[in-house]
Amino acid sequence: MLAAVFLLLHLLVFAYWLGGDLGAFYTSAYLTDARRTRGERLMALKVLGDLDMAPRTALILTAPTGLTLAWAKGWLPLPPLVVAGAWGLGLAWLALAWRIHLRHSGPSSLDRRVDLLVRWIVLIVLVGAGLQGLATRDIPLFLAAKMLLLAGCVTLGLAIRAVMAPLGAAIRVLAGPTGPTPESDQAIGAVLQRARPLVICLWLLLIAAALFGAAKPV
């Protein structure tokens, strides 16, 4: 029963990650649509920010749900305290992510810097564990592959964050008293255009990870 519960949670994480990303991707088109009023575009910006919390939440919960599922299935012989610790760290990271969202923490805030540090640590751990699993074969092949694919998703997320960094100045113009200008619209469009290929690559890695989990090649 425990394995079935965490299998369901792991599937829901995948669904909300991909679904939330698709919604955010679609909504982003309204930011530069000159046919929309300023109010409509600002509402699209708010909806985009809220929708984006679905994939952010899903990313954080992928590791603890997947780890618990692997433990419950007997694929990873881990002490229960390690599984409990993974959940403690995951929930603490999730609380930090929501704190950043609700407080609209700036890129230079302590919360943002801690979140970025956590992402790099998670990336290093996933790459190390995945490569070790492939080299030693002490864990099933599909688990090692999923770790590396998730590391790829984290890497693309960091790249998307870097590409989106210039968006803040243009958004402030959009939300300012004078409203959007052709230059701010062009800047928003350019940033979104650079980010979209990275987002699509992330979707492909996410789908590949789901395929490995479904097929479970040894």
C-alpha cells in the first residue's frame, strides 16, 4: 500500500510539473501581445507567476517521492532515517521556494541565494549518484538514468533562470505608471524567445525520465 501511495504521488508530481510548465508557456505569449490592455497583460504576468509554482513545487518533490518509492519497492536499500531526512530537507526547500514566491524576493535576496545554492547541491548529488550507479550497477539502471535526467532538468532550470534574468527591468516598465513601451515589449519578447528552446528541452528530459520509470530497464 505504501508503494502504491508514493507511486501515485510521484505520478502527480510529473503531471503537475509538465502541466504547470505548459500553462506558463502558453500564458507567457500574452505578455507581449500588443492587442491586450495593460491590465490584461499584468494579469497574465500574475497568472504566469502563480502557474510557475506548480513546476517549481514538483521539481522539489520529485526527489523525496521518487526516493521513497524506490525504498518502498526495494530498489534502494536505505535506512528509514535517510528517507525521513530526505523528506525533511525537501519540505524545508519547498517552504523556502514558497516564501520567495509569496514575498516576491528579489534576485539578490538571501532567500534567492540560498535557493540557488540548494539547486547546485542537488545537481551535484544527482550527477554523482547517477554516474556511480551506472559505473557500479549497484542500483537499477533506470534509477541511475532517472537521476541523470533529473540533473539535466535542474541544469536547464538554472539556465532558464539565467536567461530570464534581464526580464525584471522590462517587467518594471510594463507595470510602471507609463505602461509598456516598444522597447520593453521587444526586451520581453527576446528573453522569452531565448528561454523557449530550453523549456522544450526540459520537457523532453522530463518525458524521458517518465519513460524510464514506466519501462524500468534493468
